[in-house]
Amino acid sequence: MPPKTEARPLAVAKIGGSLHASPDLARWIAALKNYPHRLTLVSGGGPFADAVRAAQPKIGFPDTTAHAMAVLAMEQYALALASLHDLDLAGTREEFEAIHARGRIALWRPSPMVGAARDIAPGWDVTSDSLAAWLARETNAAALLMIKSVDVGVDLALRDLVSAGVVDLAFPTYVDGTPVFVAGPRALADAAQLLTGGALPGVPVAASTQKIAS
């Protein structure tokens, strides 16, 4: 029987939609399943969000509509991941708690919580990156792990990650002090070992300075 959920720290991990066609996707999910504490997984929109971006200039719907459609794209991708990788979907706090109590990863279905939120700005500046940061803040997560298809250097300010397109424009606002780790392909080699020990892979971002520590 897994330990009581309140005794175990909570981490939120966001896995980039750009990994949807990479063999690293399955390796990352397998590694995350070794984490002994509570873990909520946030997926990007993957090819479903790309379809929204491609359709917007052709059809002409506004950014607010595109944002709502992109949230549904995240949900579509989550449904695919759940079926392919034996993950449990959760759209509410109660569902998170029930899944975590069973010692399982909770894969976020964002529509219910995002649809009810009043502090999320609808638009392309807020992608799944910012929504993962928002969820980490809302659920009092101890840390946020951002799994990306590119590696980042050390001693970078968060604004540099934004300008490089590693995270979206609104991400620093929604982080709001949550400790962040950014993990690219290089971090995958020892990810399973670190996660098994309760640590997070990747490059840590100091919450107080918002600079990536070496």
C-alpha cells in the first residue's frame, strides 16, 4: 500500500508536445513512473495544437478561441498518452488525490480547471508551459519539472529561456516562485535513477532569483 498522500511531496512534470514523435517520449514516461512521491503529469498539445495554429490564419478565429481549442488539444494528447502508456487521467483536485492515493501518476485533463479559472489570460502567450506552472502553483507543488526536446545551459535567466523559445512568454508570471527544473535530452541518461531516489533531473532554476543554477 502506498504511503498517505499528505506525507509525500508533490511534483508537477510537463512533457513537451514536441516529443510526440520521439522515442524519448516513452523513455521519459517510463522514468517518471519511478518517482516515489506524488506526481502530476501535464502534456503539451503536440500535433493537435499544431493543427490549431495551422487552422487559425485560414479560418480566422480569434486568439481567445484558439486558446480554448489549444487547451482541448492538450486534452486530446493526454487521452492518447493515457491509452498508450497506462496513465490515469484527472481533471479535478479530487481525481488527483484519488490517483495519487493509489501511488499512480495523475495525467491532467486541463479543460475543467482551466475553464473555471479567472486568472489565466487566453491567448498564445499562455501555452501548456504556463498552464503547467499555473497548476503547480494552484496545487502547491514542491517543484515543476519541464521536460523539453532541447537542452539548456547553466546560469541562464528565465527571460533567456523565453527569448530562446524554450518556454512561452507568460511562463515567468505563472511560475510565481515555484522551483523549476528544465530537463532536455542529456538529462534522460540518469533520469530514472534520480527519480527513483525522489530527486528531479535537469537544470534547477532558483526560485528566489529566477536564474538557472550551475
